[in-house]
Amino acid sequence: MQSVIYGLQSKALSVHLSYSTKNLSGHSATRRELYHCRFLKTSTNKSKSFHSITNNMSTSKDLSEVKPRSALDEMAADGAFKRVLGTQFRSWIEEGGRFPPASGRYHLYIAYACPWATRCLAVLYMKGLQDTISLSVVHPTWAASRPDTPDDIHRGWQFADPTEVSAIPSPQGCGSFSTEGCIPDTVNGCKFVRDLYEIAEAKGGKYTVPILWDKQQKTLVSNESSEILRMLNSVFNSFAKHPALDLYPEPLRAKIDEINEWTYEINDGVYRCGFAQTQRAYDEAEEALFKNLDRAEQVLSTQRYLAGSVLTEADIRLYVTLVRFDEVYVVYFKTNRKCIREYPNLFNYTKDIYQTPGVGESTNMEHIKNHYFSSHEKLNTYAIVPRGPGMDFSSAHDRDRFG
């Protein structure tokens, strides 16, 4: 697998980071987010910040020969799922930069089904940025993104307008999945997320959400969820309804970064279990997943949130996996050693986060289940969606005992 090299240049700084999927041994996304934590954890208002350098970032390798792919294509020779870097766009919104903060200028593309995307949506709602940043929501079921090109077999996110079509079948023509909750692309009129990447002249690879889009320059600002989350947390405060909410407070940043590192093994661990193609790869992934779930259960036995008494981005990042766990991952990804509802602290914690204003609004379980069970023909040929267990995250929890 070819390395993707980003050249970042300024008068005072030249940083060269090489991402090789061969050398990362399954931790490419982990290191990607650690890269963000270690280099981008400084305040966004510094005039010479690392964020401003990324506004001029470009790839030095022509990726035009890279075939479009999805997560199901990211498999190693030993049958293990190896997530590959898919974030070509890593610019930062800041005063004086290429992308300055503004109301009405930016658009967020998300999938309710995608945990990486909905952690951004949750923060948008929590901060009260609905009137500042417009939104599109894709249909949960993947589709052939170039249906008129037989040699192009890529399947990915599609847009749907509920006023025009009420339901869409799976890629293999099975089932019928509602378009309720979808919001079409009102900015570019695209039919597929892939189209947005082509407008922005992306050179092949993954066509992922979330996307933070600049309407004025007609291009992607960022498709890295961890960085979009932090931009939504801080750079639009002058427009936010809840500017005082800070999910990445300065005194807790080092602690939050450390928590994000090990909880990522939960976020990505469910995929390593579900996409494993050998027993050994599955066993190793499953062992690591539940080791970290047990760790989270222990941490939450003595405090309300992961970083202590204050809700932070670390909680939002873990929540998006926990809320999907019993409804999808236990069955679909074979993570059935233990359900989240069997962890007293994790289960009540999940309900607590869900009931936080803005978070529950970002969670659409119908979209979540329909996506996983309909989009991957290899894993569920006939797109049959299990009816249970029907978790009620709005029921009472006991996390108030911590104050």
C-alpha cells in the first residue's frame, strides 16, 4: 500500500508526516487522531498555530490511480481489518485564514448511521449552531455511486429527498429502507457523497462523512471528524447559542487526549471484530475491545464522566459507539461476550449522555440499524434487519449520584 505524504510548509516550520498502512499495523487511524492531539492541542487563536499551516496543506503524491474503496476493502493478509487514512482534507477554520468563521458560509454533511459523523452533529446541536451551519443527511443505505459505469463497483453514501422518494432498496436490491430523516444536498445538488469529493478534486480513495464544506470556495474544509468536532466546539462561539459550553477545556486537555487514545480502541475495535476474516484476527480484536470496555466501566464506577465531573468531547466520542453496541454490534460484529446493558455503569452512562440536550437529537436508531444491516452484502446478503432489542435510552439513569 502506498504511503500518503502530506507536505506542510510555512516560513518557520516544515513538518513531514508519512502514513504507511504497512508500518502502522492496524493503528493508522489511532495515530492519525494522536497526531491531532499531540500537534493540534494548542489554542486555536495562536497566530502561528499548526491549524493555519494545514490551510495550505497539499499532497505530494498523485493519487489518481487509487481505486475508490470502502472500509470493507481495508483488509490485511492475515484477515485483520486495518483502517486506512482517508482524511485528505485537514484545513482549519480561523480568523485571518483561508477559511474564516462566518455564519451561513459552511455546510455539514453527515450520516446518522456513522459514529464518526454523528459525534460532530451532536456537538453542532449542543453548541446551538443550527442557524450558523446548514446540514445534509445521507440515506442510510449505500448505493453504487457510478451506476452507469459497470467497471466501477464502488458503493457509498447517497442523498435522498423524502419528498420525492419514500424508500430505497439495498445495493443488492433487497428490502426497502425509508428516506425519512434524510436531508438532500441543498448546496451542490449532488446525488452521492463521492460527487462532493470530485468537485473538490480529490484524487481517489475513500468518500467519507463527515464533511465540512465551504459554500463560498466550493470545496471541502475538512473530512477529519476529530478536528471538525473541535472546530464546532470553539471557532463559531460568536454565533453559537451556547458559547460557554467547552468540551475541550484547557485544564483537561492532556487528560482528554489520553482518554481519547484508549477509547479509540473501543470505537475502532468493534469494526476490527466485525470485519475480521480469520478467527485469530477476530479473537485478538475481541480481546482488546472488551479489555477497554472493562476499563471504561471501572473509570465510570467512581465518577460521572470519563474526565471527571465535567462532560467533555471524550464522552461524546465514546457515546457514539456505546449507543450502537447492543442494537447493532452485538449481532452484526459478533461482539456478544457482553452487552452494554450488562455493564451497570456504562449502560447508565450511555443513557445520561443520550439525555444531554442535543445528543439524543443526533441519534437516529432507524438509520443506524438500516445502514449496517443493508449496506454490506458480504455480511448480510439479504439485508434483513433484526427487530430487537429496542433499547430505551430515555429511561431513568443513576448517574446523578455523582452530582
